[in-house]
Amino acid sequence: MKLLDESFTLPPEMSALGGNGEKRGYPLYITAKRYHVQELEVLQQDPEAITLLAFHSTSFHKETWEPTLEALFDASVANGLDKVKIREVWAVDCPNHGHAGILNREMLKRKEFETFFGCEGYAIAVHHFLLAAPTCFGVDFSKKRLVGLGHSLGANGLLLLQALQPIFPFLSLIIVEPVVEPGDGHDLDALRQKLVGNAINRKSEWRSRDEAFLYLKEDSRTKRWDEKVMKAFVKHAIGESPSGTVTLACMPQQERIMYLDMPGATRPVGELTRLCPILPVHLIIGLSNDFIPRVVHDRLIDPTSGRTFASVSEVPQVGHLMPQEIPKKLGILVYELLTLVTKRPEKLRAMY
């Protein structure tokens, strides 16, 4: 089975009209891909088929989902069309990451973009893309049966998207290792300091993509990545520089400001508490707790918190970087969760 993709680029200032007739511009490029497989083309006109919208994590890119999506589509084809009908998956770059980060590189050096991004910034960018899609690409996401899939920063951004007007209704959300603080707002302080330090000191330039690949294979922080993920990173998260070298698409300074986004870790908790009673939210967490402290997971799933998840999947022998380290296993798990997704009652849609 071959994963097929189509690329979409939304130039700056192109967007749909708002409800009051004013054009809602956006100052940066937004890049996205649509994924599908030939074996499921019969579902393109099926009104029951679902569309996934995928958000990536900090320092990665939309293509980091590809090995997971391969496993997801493989499972869908192998199990027949009567269990889960997947029309397509759309993945969108945070505009300071991936291909968007390369297109926006010079613009992002301007002072007004020094603190432009964070979890909400990612959500706003995706919201602009969804609004612009009918006019610019002939794709109306408001008429699709949407399921959200987000990892880390992407999980937080997906949650914050649910509050942006106009609302794009989702059938369900699948969040993988969200970086949230359901306690007093300081449970992630040590992690935040570590990640900021890593970003500042991260090697960001190589003589060639081959050299970058060899570096990632040997670095203790990346050597556990699946090889397909590593190859995708070298291809899509690194771009050519004017000097002839290759550099990270997400510049270290931009990565740093993502980690310093304090509201981005606390506001999604409120969204989770609001959403859980009205929308099936599936939580996937790793049991190794190499990034997120166990106390955060415990507080997140505390039955007295008011958050009742549709399911909680605790995956052994892996920590935070599930899409990077166990994409095949994650894809199969996402497929199993999608079997639980059913048409949402109209009364729940009205509660939105």
C-alpha cells in the first residue's frame, strides 16, 4: 500500500471572508498535506467517511506523521471498510516549522514574530487554513466528519482550536502526550528549563543532509527514532541555506519560544474539562515518563477533576515521543480508537 499525498500552500494574506464580510488575512505561509491511499478511494464520496486533522509536536513537521499514517491506513485496508471508513488525513505545519518554517524564515526574523507562536499560535494558523480552504483549495472542512489527532504541542493546539470562532465541529479528538499542567502550573518547570536549554544548544547546521542523517543516528536524543521518521525529518525539517549548508527549518530561537509559552500549557486543561462531557476525547500517554512527569498524567486523569475521557491508553516501554519511536504501534492504536468513533448526536453539536 502506497501513501499518497498532495501539498497545499496558503500564501500570506489569503483567507476566507469572516462572518462580517471582512477579509481575515494572515501574515505567514501555511503549508499542509492531504494523505490518502488508492485502496480506499471508494470512500471519497461516502458521507460516513471520516477526515483526520493532524497536528505535530514542537521542533517537528507535518510529515513526521507519515509512518504512523502508513500503519493506520494499512490497518484500515486489512480490516475492511465496515469497521472504520477513513477518507483522508490532513496534516498542517505550524508556520515556524517544516516547509512553512523554510518559506517564512526571513519573516520570522522580524521582531514582531519573536514571540508570535506557541500553542495558540499554531491553533490560529490551522484555523486560518480551514477558513481559507473552500475559497483557495475548494475544500470545505465544515462539511467533513472531522477527527482531531495531535501530539504534544499539537495536542495542545488541537484543544485550543476547539474554542476558535467560527467553530469547526469534530466527532472526536485523539490526543497523544499533551504538554499540559493540570496542577498549580509548575509541574513542567524542570522540563521547560531542560527543553529551552536543549533548543539553545541544539546543533542546527550541517554540510549536507547525509551528514545530518548520520548525526541524528548517533545523537542520544534522536537515535531511538524510527528510521522512516528520521529520513522524513532530514527531508522535511531541514532546508538549504544561502551559504550552501543545510539548517533546521524550526530555528532554535523559534523552538525556544514554543517552550516558554506558559498559557499554552494551562489553557488546554480548561478546554479539556469543557470538552470531555460533550465530545469523546481519547488520551494516549507513555508509561516511561521521560518528558512528562507522572504526577501530570495522574492529575490529568484524576476522576475528581471533572475530566472523563472516552478512553485512556497507557503505552508501556515508551515515553513522550511516540510518533517518532513507535509509529507503527501508534498507528494501529489510533485505528483501534477510530473504531469507537460514531456519528455524534445533534444535541451534542448544539452544545458547541
